[in-house]
Amino acid sequence: MKPKMRLSQLLEEVQPLQVTGDTECEISGIFYDSRRVTSGDLFVALHGEHVDGAAYIEDAIQRGAAAVVSQTPCVLGGNVPCAQVNDARLALAQIAGTFCDHPAKRLCTVGITGTNGKTTVCFMLRDIFKAAGRHPGLIGTVRYEIGDRILPAARTTPEAPDIQAMLVQMERSGCDSVAMEISSHALDQHRVHGMLFDAAIFTNLTQDHLDYHGTLEAYFEVKTRLFRQVRGAAVINRDDPWGKQLLEQSKALSDCISYGFEEGADVRGFDAVSDKNGVRMRVESPWGGTDISMQLIGRFNLHNALAAFAAAGALGIPVETIATALGGMENVPGRLETIPNNKGKRVFVDYAHTDDALHNVLDTLREITPGKLIAVFGCGGNRDRAKRALMGQVASRLADYSIITNDNPRCEIPEKIAADIASGFDSERKFEILLDRKAAIARGLELAGKKDTLLVAGKGHETYQEFDGAIVPFDDREAVREAL
């Protein structure tokens, strides 16, 4: 039986601008998509970038909505009450938290934000929690883990009611902790409003999402909001320039822990080694020192490990347990994932879709490639255009040859996206354009000899492509296997 709560109770924290109708009606569910509304539910009409949810109020009522919350003034006929609010997204988070009785209060919560590394750090913490005898849930870009259930992720950080519902399900499944990736969009749209985190991690900040935020400074400001919701440790990358700024801003926090390789880091790495077998380093921390050896390749994974180490240490997990968990970690899906084959081809699939991430991955593969390094990649449409030429510059500098192809062109002209990327190359001899991604991958494999390495970048774990509103099944890993 669905839990129920009176509308008046749900509106207590919201402080609506005006309310019409009977607020003592009972609410049995919270939805922001009118198609999911059933009898007795509350419909919250979100004011989106392109569509105002108020246009779907009548649809929600026809499906049985017991009440409506909207930014747009609404006068509804019949017996359906309506609350007008200043910010529908903030109201949605407040209402969802109240309706679910704030499950985050009863879980050990870790939130991870930053441009790159969130997913890997999230998986690292999950494994560390398990090694410590805890029962973690996971919310992130690749998937959601709720007890024994694994669900495909629709987005990095879901909308507030979905997060709250997942946390409730985690509690019921016996979870005692959760590692969450928290995107800048989620912070700006109040999706984690009202949650307090036992640890919050800042990995780094590089150019991305400027189509949404406008400037790097605005992007950074949104990221910093997570650290106003910390009830435990703020864990911050000291080696990152934006991390240094955040450390300055976070001095007032009672428990601020820096990590990195630079002198002065609270959790500091030493004697880093990166080769084809993985990465190794010595770690010194306030909780003791230990050696860490991982089969994950790439120096950037040492920073990811330090972030997870610092958060776990702050949560009281012994350093020996942390080292053991990190040592046993397997590849995160779509993160420098190698594709085994009997053709002698070295092929990696990675999610890198920013210039910094592409630089890190190509730099890593260069270290272990005796021959040519070939890259297949594109850029998403209707997203930050400024990073396209930057990614072209990185590929021009670090790859021997690149094949520019489609990523998710969405509603943009694919040829225009490819031209934007190509403008970053210093020579036409270093790339070709082949928009059919399947054909581009096959071409990359054709060019790669036994001493060469092929990187297919941009989509990683994703299993689709998006063309002008149409979703088409596509998995880079399967495309590689088919071509082989």
C-alpha cells in the first residue's frame, strides 16, 4: 500500500506564494512527468529550458492528480488544489524529502563532484565500503545499485524524487551507505537539496557544460554548492587549481582534507609508477601510511585513488582495508576498458568527452604504446561547442592519427560538429572524417597494427546514439567486437 501524506504537510517547508483549494487532501506519490501520474499523486510542473511543465497540468489532472505545484499561476477547476511557488525544482526537492522522511539522514552518504573522475571514485568507494563490511548503494553515470539490484542509469544524478525513492529502497534492502556522483546540473537544479553528506569530494574542474553554465567561473560556483551540504569531511584535490580555490573557501569547514601529490596535501601520494600493468604509489595520511598497487592503468587513477582514500579514511575505514580494496579493483565499465580479442589488437574504449579527459587517456596510452596511437572520437551536439577545437588540439598533439566521427549529434548537423573538431588539428594529414561511427571504428582497427593502440573515446559505457530526437542502439564495445 502506498504511503500517504497531506498536501499541507508537504508544503510546510516550501512556503508557496499562493495556494488555492483544499490542502488537507492526501497525496500518495510525487511526480514531475504527467505520464507517470496516477490517482492521488501530486504533479509538480517543472519550468524547463525548452518546455514549461505547466502545459501538462491538464494531462496530469486527467490521469488522477490530486494536487498541482507550479511556478506558473494556475486556476484549476473542480476540486484540484494548486500551489504556486517561486522555484518548482526547489519545491520538488523539498516535497520529495519530506514525503520520503529524508532517508539520507540514516545512511552514510558520500557525494562526488568534479568534471572528471567521479565515476571511478564512486566505484572505488563502493569497493572500499564492501571491504570494510558495509553494505553500500551506488548512484552514478554508469548505473544505480540498490542492494542486489543493478539498474541502468538514465542520468548521472536523477531528479530529487527519484533519488529519495532510491535511498528509501536502499534502506529497505539493508544498505547502510551510498556513494553518489553529483553533477553540476543536479546542484544547480536542487536535486540533492536537503541532503547532508558525511563526505563530499571535489575531483577537479576543466572545461565542460559551458553551454549550460556560460563560464568556467559559474561552473565552479555551482560545484562549490555541494560543500555547503557537508556534515562531515570536505575532501578536495590540492593539485587542481580550482581545488586550491575551494580549499581557501572551505577553511571554515570543521573537517577539510586535501589530497594530491603536492607538498602540503593531507593525504599525499609518493613514488608514483604507471605502466602497462597498472599503477603504484606510497600514500601517507593522518591515519597512517601504506603502499597501493592497482591493476587500473593511467596516472589519473592515482588521483582518483587518493580521493577515495581520503574520504574512506575520514569515515574511519582502516588504511589496510582501503589498500586491499583498491588493489582488487577491476575496470569500471567504459573507463579505459580493454576489449580482449584473438587478433592481437590493442583496443581501449573510454568515456573521455572533454579535452582534459582525452589528454589524460591519450597520455596514458602513449606510455604503453610502442607503435602508433590511433584515436576515434567525436563530440556531442547541443552541448559545449568551445571544447570541440580543444579536443582536436589534444588529439593532434598526442595521437598519431585520428578519425573524427559522430558521438551523439542530437539536433546539430554532424558535419558542422566534425568541422569544429577538425579546426583544432594542426595538419590535415593527422585526421580524417568518417561520420558513421561503426565504419570509423572498423577503419581504426584496419589502421592499427600489432604494436599500435586504438582508442575509441567519448561514449564509454553508453549503449545508444542520439540523432535529432531519435535514440539508436549503439555500443562502442560491441562495435569493436563485431568489426574484429
